[in-house]
Amino acid sequence: MTDTVLDVRGLSCPLPVLKANRVLRGLPGGARLRVLATDRASVSDFQVFCRETGHALVSFADENGIFSFTIKRRVQDG
């Protein structure tokens, strides 16, 4: 299974997390979403988002100000 990619570069808080949440809702449990963002606040925003929703923050990278987050959708809602 390949990762779905969401490019939210140039958007500011809270839009990156809101858009990621919308995409994650449409993915099956266990699917992975890769998010590309430039908003520095998104680093802490995605950590909190994953902790509160039960999704797993699999990886994070910062390459020249472009933040890449890989999020694994929780397997079960409820």
C-alpha cells in the first residue's frame, strides 16, 4: 500500500491539521498519510492531534523548512 500525500505547504494553523483530519477520515484503518507542511506550528499541532485522536505519528522530518509527517490512521473508530 502506498502512502497518500497531502500538500499543505503555505497554509497556516489550523488548516494543515484540519485538512489532514478530513483526508484521514476517508482512509481505511491502518492506511498512511504523508503530510507536507511549512507552518512551524504544525510540528506541535500534529503531535497533539495524533495523541488526541489515536492516530500514530510514524515519522517526522524537517528538510529545509518543509516538514514531513507520516501518520498511520487508527484501525478502529469508537
